Amino acid sequence: MRRAVFLDRDGVVNRAILREGRPYPPASLSDLRVLPGVREACRKLHEVGFALILITNQPDIARGSVSAAEVSEINNLLQRFLQLDDIRMCPHDDAAHCSCRKPRPGLLLDAARAWDINLGESYIVGDRWRDVEAGQRAGCQAVFVDYGYRERRPDAPYLRVRSLREAAAWIVQKAQMGALCHA
């Protein structure tokens, strides 16, 4: 079985647009800004054997404020630029009560089946409580990128970091220590 790092999109790999202390996704490709150190962090995670899977809620599709084509354009660019193995997206709003909208773990569980992933040896990196909870429900170790948003905080346990770069350094170090223990 493989190990994976599940990455939230907005706020983890690309800059979220802040309004009144709350994060929002870029509405178009022209608004997309990959965060500093993200490409290098992804490369390092790949080098130690992790599959990289982007998991993202995109409820603005259901709300009609952005098209599925615009979201796909952003996702496809990120997949190529960051060499992501897969992208899993929920286009629904909370009212749909679907199994794929974080904090439910459906996106992670579906990816785990498709990629033969051991969730207990995998990680989720997110910047919102929904990300952390989805990872915890799936059995992953959670890493919370804390930007101090004005919203609910995740429930422990999780590692608190300031960036994907910091999260990746910790995950890589932990993976290398584990490899030494099994040698």
C-alpha cells in the first residue's frame, strides 16, 4: 500500500482571498497565486515516496458564482505545475449533504481506494477545520496551516504549522526517521 499527503487547495497550495477574516478561492486563473515554497515542498514529498492528492471543496460551483470549467482550469494548472498525482473535488454546497464535502471523508476514502493508500500512514494538510476533521475521520494524521482565520478552529489532535513548506519538512523528517527504524 502507498502513503499519501492529501493537500487542501485554497490556503495550502494557492493563496486564499481573504474577506473579513475568512478565506475564499480564486474566481479565475488570473486570480491564482501559488504560495511560496509549495512547488519545492511537493517535490520533497514526492521524493520520499508520497502520492500527492489535492482535495478541495468548491461550493461556488453549486452556488453558481463560478463555473465548473473555471475551477477545472485552475485545478489542471495546479496539477501540472505541482506534479500532483490526482485531484478530488466536491462541487456541492452543505445543503446537498453529500459524502464528498469536507468535513466528511468521502474524497479521501475514494482516493484511498483508487490509489491503494494506507490512510493510517498518510497525512492531510489543510487550513480550515473541515480539512482537519475530514482527515481525522479518514484515519490520517492531520496538519493544520494556521492563518488565524475568524472561524471555528479544528479539534485536536493535529500538528499546527504556518505553511505547506513547514508541514512538508516535518512529514519528510518523520518519513525518513521511520525508514531508518525499519532498516
